[in-house]
Amino acid sequence: MGLPFLIPKPWYGPVLAPVLISAFFVLACGLLFLLEEIGRKSKLSALAVSLHTAGLCIRYYSFVKDTGFIMTHGYKGVVYSWPLFTCGLAFCAAGFVLILRNPFFVCSRE
């Protein structure tokens, strides 16, 4: 989503990284909405929230880890850490899978 643009310090990341974060949220929320429409509500567990929080922190760190270098030397020579970003995205995906695996069904009122 727009989180990287709200970071109040210099950060480095290709445009693709926030686009991937947005795409993940659009797909995940869309899938949850569709499942809810067919009567399958999802249960949010503490572990799923923890995985999402850890993923958010890792992705945030992937954007700001080079702040000191950027402040002193500028953006030249800075390389974005795709492995770190991918790790954060994997934590969020694991949390989402956990949400999908622990649904509870509700009866339709039709």
C-alpha cells in the first residue's frame, strides 16, 4: 500500500516493491471478500497477526536499512535487498495461508 511513501526518513526501493505489496493486499482482500460472499468467514488468529506484523517489519526494514549510507553518500551505490523484501512478503503470505486454513462456516440467511 502507500506505507513506503509515509516513511519519514530517506528510503530506497524500486517502484516494483510497493506495487508488489499493493498487489498482495488487493489479491488477499479480494479472495477473503469472495470467500465471505459464499458464506465462508475467516478467523484471524494471534499467529496470523504475528506473521503479518513480522512481515511488515521486515519489509519496512528492507526500505530503510540503508538510510545512514544514503544520508552520507546519496543514493548512488545503494542496492535494494530483494531477499529481505521477499522474506517479509513470505511471512505475510504465510499469515494469509494460515487465515485461509482456519475458516469457520456460517449459515446463509437466505
